[in-house]
Amino acid sequence: MKHIPGAEVIDALTATAERDGKASLPALTQADLCALGVAGKALLCQDTWDWWLSLGERGREKTAANSLSLLAFRELLMPARGQVPAVPVPELGLILAARSAPEPLAICNLPGQDAGSNPRFFGMTQRGTGLRVLVCELLTDKPTSPGDRAGFGNEITYALVTPWYAATMLSTWARIASACADAEWPTIDIYAHNPGGQLVLDRHELLLDGDLFYARRPAIPQSAQRLDEMMVTQLLTAALTEAVR
């Protein structure tokens, strides 16, 4: 796999996402996320962290070394040479940067249920252009090793998506999650920093009832709105883009 200079790779991926709604990024494993030191950055993936701790200290050391070797074999990590440390290629670097310092961060949660399999979105902003794309992360139930061996955990898929595409995925998730909702509503939490540098939460609660959603924001004292799925997508697109203005 041949890689062109980093900035050009990022520009090409962003252009593809803006044209098609999304652009593919490399899949990783739970072990990769931990070995690269970003499993606990910005958002702790509890499922991944619990699996990682279960390996024990010696198991983590061995698994991390094997993970980094396989990343190098996949040409996602350029191996260390002399005094030069290992460097991620741009596609992997994009995931690491987004996961380390997202702006905004969007997560899905159905109270009372495990949120590990829900999509998460890590915003990537550019000075003067606001939010153009987000990195979408999804922990799958696909094991990366056969049998019952710990291996490298499960596969984590990634894609670079536009705010509209992310909002579409969030609306779809809310529709599906509503079927499992009991007393609590499915929630979408959007975290971003305000102009004063404080981290603020913009929570959206969405519950499908028939063909329409009930939509409410606890921070705004008003009755729930009745919106169709397109209107919910528009609402969430605006919430994502306005979070970083």
C-alpha cells in the first residue's frame, strides 16, 4: 500500500467524505486501541478497557508488542529506526488525533443498557472552516482471533463522515433504540468546549412514537417537539456544527 504525504492523504479523505458522505478508514482491534495509548483518551471504551485489564500485565505487554508488529505489517505504522520512533501513517494518525482531542464528541446511550456497541463520533475541526468531518467509531462483535483465545479482542470499524451523514446515523440509531426503550428515552450527548474553554453538554432525547419522534433537550425548558426523521437529522446536523462555532 503506497502512501502519499500526510496532508494530501487527509485532504483526499476529506474530499471523498464530502462527496460521498463518508470515506473508509482502517479497521483496528481492541488491542490496537490500547497498544497505541488512546483507549482512554477523550472517551473511555469500558468494554475495551475491561477486556484489556483481563489479560494481566504480562498478557498486555505481549499483546501490545504483537499488535504494534501487525500494524507495521499492515503498513499502518512505520517501524522505529534507530532514534526515530514508530510513526502512524496519515490514515491511522487521523483516527488517533480525532480520538485524542475530538471537537465535538457525540455519543449514544440507552439508559440501563450497555453503550459499548453504539456508534461514537469524534469531530475534526479546521481553523476557519468549522466542523467538516467526524471520525465514526463502532465496536463490533467480530472477534479478531479464532476460538476462545484472547487474541486481539474484537474489531473496531472506522469511517470519516460529514456532519449530515453522522446525524443520519444518529437518527437511525435513535429509531432502532426506541424499540428497546422502556421508561428512559434514548439520548445523544454532544460535548464541546464553549468560548471560555469549558466543556459543555448538549443532550438530545429522542423517542420514536409511530411515524414521528418526540424530541426534547433537557437544558431547554420547553415541551417535547414532534418531528419526522428528516427533521431530527436536520436538528442533529445543526447541533453538531454549531457546537464548535
